[in-house]
Amino acid sequence: MIKQALKKYGSTRKAARVLGVDQSTIVRKSQKYNIAISEDFHKIYN
């Protein structure tokens, strides 16, 4: 579900808003389940 939201909405922040969770939850769960977050996301949020 997270992977699909990231692909569809293009950012962790937008995906989080649609899924009804915090952006940090998306990042944490992505790391936990080895869901790649593109370099573009890292530039924006780091």
C-alpha cells in the first residue's frame, strides 16, 4: 500500500496525507519493509 501510494503521489508527504498517517510513518515503514524511496524524496526531506 505504501509503495503504491509513493508511486502514485510522488512524495512521502502526499502519500502520507492520502493514507492518513504522518510523513515520518511512511519513511519509517519504507525502511522497515525495504521499500525504496527515490533520491528525489531524500533531497526534499533530508
